[in-house]
Amino acid sequence: MIRAGINQTIMLSLAMVVVASLIGAKGLGEDVLEALQYANVGQGILAGFSILFCAMILDRIVQGGRK
């Protein structure tokens, strides 16, 4: 149960990356926000995939001990 809670907390924080960039936070969310502002589809897809891969890697690390 605790590992599931940690996992959900990590996923929620990665989901909030783009929202945090709206108030001036730096990082991957800034790239997504910039792509949305200038309608740059390629940059938005690449930035979105980078957030997705970070989430997948962290998910596998947290679930790694569970077998």
C-alpha cells in the first residue's frame, strides 16, 4: 500500500509539471508550454514523450522490488 502511494505521488507530480510551468517553474513543462504557445507540434510531442519516459522509468524503479 505504501509503495502504491509513493508511485501515485510520483505520477501526480509529473502530471503537474506542465501546470507548474504556467506559473514560471522551469523544466520539462516549460518546453511543453512553449510548444503550446507557438503551436509547435513537434516540440510538444518530444517534450511530452520525455515526461512520459521519465514517468515510466520512475514507475519501474518504484515497482522493481515487487515480484
